[in-house]
Amino acid sequence: MLEHWHVPTVISLLNFHTCSLDVLAIISVSVAVWLLRTCKGTRGDTLARHPLPPGKCAKLYEREFARSSDNSKGPKPLPFVGNFHQLPKEDFHLTYGDWAKSYGPIIYFHVFGRQFVVLNTMDVVNDLLVKRSATYSTRPHLVMAGELVGRDQNSVLFLKYGQRLKEVRRVMDLWIGKNNLSSNYPVSLSVNRKLLLSLLEKPDRGLEHIKFAVGSLMLKLTYGIDCATEGDPYIMLVDKMTRITSEASAPGRWLCDSFPILAKVPSWMPFAGFKRWAAEAHEFIEKAIHAPYEFTRSSVLQGKAPDSWLASMMLDADGNTVSGRTAENLWIAASAIYVGTIDTTVSVVNTFLLMMTRHPEIQRKAQLRIDAVIGEDRLPVLEDRESLPYIDNIIKETLRFITVVPIIPHCADKDDIYMGHRIPEGTYVMANMWSIMHDPNLFKEPGEFRPERFEDSPDRPAEPDFSRAAFGFGRRICPGYHFSMASLFMYMASILATFDILPVKNELGEDELPPVKFLDGHIRMPHPFKFRAVPRNDRKAALIQEANLTNVDVNKL
């Protein structure tokens, strides 16, 4: 039986710290020396006279020395270590994009025998990850993130494509699919109005308000948890889990991903710091994922569970709490939404606010469009979306500009050949979404924030809309596309309707524009910045207060 995790326990989890990663240098030298001694004399004619026996050594030779005469292109590797020495410490997507300029849209590299293929245009991504999704719908097996940290057992991102993933996705579709938008809307609207009130009352804490609003919405819908204050421990747990997952899954960072035998190294050995780090990370994530699940389960058992997606499916036909595989599917689906939605949505909304401080002309244009639709006596609602295409264009441009998840990893389930490129089974096949979303052949001045690029006109055709691609490809595409787009519309339209988003003033009383800088990681996030949320007029401020007093749809006021 799972333990019960309450708020004090959740707070204690936040004291988790990562261990030193000094193991990398020591193991790198040890493994390289071992490989040199093992494979000495096995190249060229020597191998033909004395072939290696079947097994891992033979496969290692094939990967390192027997690349077929295909036209795979990429940076020149060194023996054994491959391209390890050429990988950056951060911003992998930028390095891959630079390589694509030299080697073409499909680039090949390897790290200690582990093969990688990076796709840098939408055409090749569609050809492989969509049209050949039967071959490319699984995830790479990462020894560190998947096996040692345990994410291949508790995360939709790491589950192999198969029956388990299909079952979990069916649950997620019931909760955040297109057909459930209307039932989720009342809670979304309430949280949205509370966000506006927070910005009105404490305008100097804007980014904190955004994180709290997004986190409280997902916790309320998923688990029935009411977040009382900003800095809620359940929301803070997501930051830790995201950082751990990002670090554990960094391409080429962990030697155990290329040499799985290292996973057997006892954690007490002096150079096995990576095992101790993984053990702590695994324990933290297991407890953090189960904490909100057990809150809902306990509430259901006591007969006082608030409405939530999870509570609605936690009892079987006989009134007993579900168990076994059914329960596992529920907590995996719930944690996927809880963990996967908060940081990605916060990243997009924060980027939107950053761009509004820097582009008052875009902000003013959007406000005029909103005013023309809703007037002065109400706040935006979801039904207004069809009448406000410019707001949708701002959403699309924000998704393009930030590229929240710059690298989307898949894995080849079997050997494949594409345009002369041999892609062996087990190859990591990664879509470089950053390069795609910033392709100058598709987007004019891709480094500029310009929502108008999606408007069609006689003298300038609309540029391609890849907003769906931000949610993945093929059989692994996120089922929450419609839910996320609706939520983003409500956040952005409501803020623009009621506030002017302005830069802060410096000591001289001048506007101080925040820099366009982003934190590196699996999920890109703007560097923390400050802005001023100033009510557009007294009537807008009154509408916010009225909406929170009545707690009903303002269309009925």
C-alpha cells in the first residue's frame, strides 16, 4: 500500500539536493583506457582474420568502425569517445542548428557508441516522426533518467510505445481532450479571474502570480487540491522534478547511457557519485509524484473528496478504490498533467509578458481588437476566441519564439533508411524544434517577435503555423493541445483586456526593458524579469473586483 503524503512531508521533500557529478571525468578515462586495451588490434585486416565473437564487443565495433557507406553527415568524431568533446554544456539546440548549416537538415553524431540523428526541418520531421510513426514512436532508453532515476516507469515522456502508453493516453484524453473543454471551463474561469485580482492588488509580483495561477488550476482540476497561497509546496515540487529530469536526460552527459554496465557499479564506491545522485533523485521523484495522488485517494476514502479528474475515476463499480494496473495508469496520467503542464504553460505566459513589455505597439493593437469585440462592460470569455484571431496569432508567435521544448527525442524501433541515411535500431532521433521554428527560409526575421507573420494578405502570404508541433509528433503528440490553447487564450486575452504591461522604471525614471534571455534546460524559461501591470482604467479594475466578488461568469453580471 502506498504511504500517505501530507503537506509537511511535501515541504520536507524540497530539501533534496543533488550530489557532485565528479564521476564523469574519472569514469571517462577509465572506460576509454579499457576500450583501447580491449579493441587494440581489432581494426582493419586484423578483424577480418580474427573476427570478434557475437555480442556487445562486435556491436561496439560496428558502431565505431563499420559505418555503412551511406551519406550520413555530421561533425568528425574521435575514436571511442565520438563527438563527446564537441557537445556543449548547455543550449544543445543551438549547436545542432549550427551543425545543420554545415552538414544539412539531417545530422549524425555519436557519443561513446550511442548514435544520434538530429532532424532540423519540418519536412524530414514529418517524413520520419509522423509518416513513419510506427518506427519512431518510442523513446530512447536512458539508463540514467529512465532506469536509475526511474522515469521510464512513472513518466509519459519516457514510457516506451506500447499498451501501457496507450492506456495512459486514453485517461489523459478523457481529462484534457477537446471533448472535455466545457466541463473544465468553470474552474479555469475562476482561476483566471483570481489571477487578474492578484495582478491588481500586488502588481510587483507578476511572475509569482502567473506560476500560482497555472499551478493551482492544474492541481484543482487534476487532484481537487486547493492552493491557498503562493509558494504552495505542490507547485514548488514541479520545479525540482523538472530540473532533475532535465539533468538526468541531457544528451551525451551520462556515460552509463552509452555503457549500461556502469549502472551495476556499487554506489558505495568512491567514483560512483552518479549512482548516489540517481538514488536520491529516484526517491524524491517517487515521493513527489505520489504525494498529490495520495491526497486525493485519502479524500476519496473519507468520502470528502472535492471534484477532480482523478477522484472521478478512483472508485470502481463496487465503490472500492481502484488498484493494480488501473491505479498505476491513473497516477501516471495525473502526474503527466501535473508536472508536464505547469512549467510549459508558465514559460509561454511569461514569454508573452516579456514580449509585451518590449512591444507596446503589438500590445496596443491587441487591446483595440479586444475592445472592439467585448466593449467596456465585461471581461473576455472563451467564446470570444473565434472573434479574436490576432490573440491566437500572439499565442502562435509566442510558441514559435520561445520554442518551449527545443529538442523532442524519439527512438528508432528498427533499422531504417531515409534519403540514403542509414538509421540503425536504437538510434536517438531528435527533432530540433528550435531550428524549425527559427528557419529563415520559412520565417522572415525569425529572431523578431511578430504576430502579423501569420496573417495572409495579397502582397505577403502567411508564414507556416507550427503551433501544433510544439506538442509533439505522431503517436506521441500531447493530447492536451486544445486545452492548452484555450488556457493560453484566456490568460493572454484577459490580461490584455484589463492591464497595460509595462517595463519597470530605473532610478532616472526611464523605462528599463528586460533582456530577452532564457534559462537552459529541457524546458526553456525566460530569465526572471520585472514588469508593471497597470490597470487600463478604473472600469477595468472594477470589472476584476466584481468578477471575484460574484465568482460567476461576468457575462451574467
